[in-house]
Amino acid sequence: MSVRLYIGNLPQNLKIKELEALFASIGKGIRFKAVFDRDTKACWGFGFANINDEKMAEEVIEKLNGYDFNGTNLRVERSERKESNSTSGRRNNGPGSNKGKPVSRKDVKKVVHSDAPSKEAPDPRWAGELSKLKELLANQKTAV
């Protein structure tokens, strides 16, 4: 299984050949891709390395995390992978969504939290559950 590492604190004037030589000094089979600005072609300061061997990935983290590379201390850690089908922010298929269909703002039930408790307002931690219960009671067909 491939291990993906985040490589951060890269200099803007990054020379990939120098970094690849640094990776080659640790072992073979380390693939690196830096993230560059499309307009200025300057490095954004980070990239990702893919390594096929778990032991080699641990060795890269151990040797290069904090390593002084062209005046900056590298930050090397395991990358957290995003789910391949998820999208950013509000467009994901979370609870209340219609499986990819756009959701209008009015369809989303919001729970407003307040730091100051009010006598009339329910505890904000339970406001969502309370509104569900009220809705269920209102929809009952038999009298209570």
C-alpha cells in the first residue's frame, strides 16, 4: 500500500531536482509532486510524496521532519486523504442533502446556539432533537 506524505515549508524558489536528490539519499521509489501557483509558477510551499514502502515512509519522516533545506525547516508528516467523491464545503452529501441535488437554504433546518440561556428557549444542545419531537407530535393522527 502506498503511503502519502505531506512535505511542507518548501522555499518558493524550490528546485525539484535538489529535493529529489535529498529523497534519493534516503531510498529509491519516492515520487514527489510540488504544488505551484498557476500564474506565477512559484511553489506554494508544500507538496506530496508517495512511497510504496511503509518502513521507508517512516524513515523519510524521521530524517526529514525539521531538516534544514535551503534555509527552511521542512515539515514532513502523513497526509490525510480526502474521500475521492467528496467536494468542498457546503456541497457535500451530508445529512439533509438530496444525494447530489442542490438544497435550497430554506430546506436546511438551522439550530441557533447562544451563550446566554433564556427561560423561554430550550437548551441549544437539544434544540434540534426538540424540534424533531415537536414535528412528530404535530403529525400524530390520534389524540393524546
